[in-house]
Amino acid sequence: MCRSIKTLRPPFTESVTEEDVRAAALQYVRKISGFRAPAAHNAEAFDRAVETITKASEELLGALQVRGSR
């Protein structure tokens, strides 16, 4: 588990920015790739993965229904 990725849904976090979601996606890609920053020949794949995971995370967070949250 990526320890620096925080939970991005209520009640843990009331306000989530696009920057928060992207930072979590970046940490995830860093963790699974084993690279803090990719070499030039891997940069496109690395950046594409961050963007894809950011979009998927935003979709997930937008679709979640948290019980007791109104």
C-alpha cells in the first residue's frame, strides 16, 4: 500500500481537488513502476498512466455513495 496516498472521500476528506487526485495517481504509478521519475524513453508511458489513473479515480469518487453522508 502506498502510505502517502490519503483517502479521498467523505468523511475522511470533505474537499478534494483535482490536484489531490492527481497526486494520489502519481504516487500509485511511482509505487508500481518502481521509478520516482521515469527515464526519457519511459516518460510518455508514465505520464499516460498518471492521467488514466487520475481520470478513473475521479470517476470512482464521483460515483461512490457513502452511507450516512448527506
